[in-house]
Amino acid sequence: MISIIVAIAENYAIGKKGDLLCHLPADLKHFKEITSGKTVMMGERTFFSLPKHPLPNRRNIVLTDVHGKTFEGAEAVYSIEELTTPPQPSPQGREKGCIVNPEEELFVIGGGMVYRQMMERADKLYITHIHHSWEDADTFFPVIDPAIWRQTSAERHEADEKNPYDYTFAEYERA
Ligand SMILES: NC(=O)c1ccc[n+]([C@@H]2O[C@H](COP(=O)([O-])OP(=O)(O)OC[C@H]3O[C@@H](n4cnc5c(N)ncnc54)[C@H](OP(=O)(O)O)[C@@H]3O)[C@@H](O)[C@H]2O)c1
């Protein structure tokens, strides 16, 4: 089971200059509640953008093209296929593939490049819709096609002294 978790602006923006678009503590808490104790997978840029990496209390997996590259406190995978295909012997004589048990919920936590590749493999989306647009963003999420994705829950919250924008915690499953 593959789930995507992301915070998206109204113009589908998710990042700017290697960082998040805004500080929304309620979303960080929501993210922590959903992913704690689980396996999280991310691209290399997202891993290094985290203020604290690896993410504590989670199994961290980092996707990189650079074979042999390692990440302290995280496991490296060198292709998406390696992560999700049944084990196969590799030329190095060790088994590759099926790093994550297919019955476990694997959380894809970014960034843009990884979301674009994992969207077609995902079973569920946990989306925080931030009710604001950033025209100067440089990283975007793919469009959530209502012919493919059905919203199963939505919980709207107003901005407050800590959270500068209105936001909605939504979940989607395949239609
Ligand atoms: N709003 C949100 O919820 C959210 C969440 C996460 C991230 N973000 C934002 O997204 C931005 C980062 O996204 P990004 O698109 O620049 O980078 P990214 O997706 O985090 O990482 C890209 C890197 O992942 C590796 N990679 C990707 N696909 C691969 C594949 N098929 N096989 C092997 N390696 C692969 C490559 O690493 P190598 O270069 O090592 O080969 C690539 O350079 C930041 O601004 C971040 O703050 C936002």
C-alpha cells in the first residue's frame, strides 16, 4: 500500500528554493501523527531539506541516482522499482527489491520529482490544501484528477495566531 502525503497550495505549488512554502505548525503535527512509527520514502533533496534528518521514530528511505551513496540514519534505494518489486538476485550476488513489505503502508513524503513518479503507483493521498497561492514557487504537485481520485474526507481549519493561512486536511482514494 502506497500513500502520498503533501501540503499543496491552491496553485499546486509545494516548494520554493529547496524549502517549504510556509511554516504551518498544525500541518507538521498532522504529518507527524500520520507517519510516526511508519516507513517514509523521499527524494534526496527532500531528505537534506528536513531540519532534522532522518525523521525520528520512522524508518527513512531515500531515493538517489547515485549508486553506492549512503545516508546517515536512512536506507538508500537507487530506483523506485527496487523499492516495490519482488526480490531478485543482483549481479553483486545480493537480493534487490521488495525493501518494503507490500502489505505495509509506505508514505511518500516528497518532493516534486518523487511525487510525480509515485502518483500513478499510489493508493491513497493525504493532502493538506493550503488556501493560498505562491506565484514564485518552483516545485509543484501533479493535478489531482477527479476522474481518478475521490475525496473521502475533508476537515477545514481557519488561520490562527500560529498558522497564517486557512487549510484543509483531506484524504483521497482511487475513484
Ligand atoms: N509541500 C510539501 O508537502 C513538500 C514535501 C516534500 C518536499 N517539498 C519540497 O519539494 C522540494 C524538493 O523537491 P524536488 O523535486 O526538488 O526534489 P526531491 O523529489 O526531493 O528529490 C529529487 C532527487 O531524488 C532522487 N530521485 C528522484 N527520482 C529518482 C529515481 N527514479 N531514481 C533514483 N533517484 C531519484 C534524485 O537524487 P540524486 O540527485 O541523488 O540522484 C533527485 O535529484 C523542496 O522545495 C521541498 O521543500 C514539499
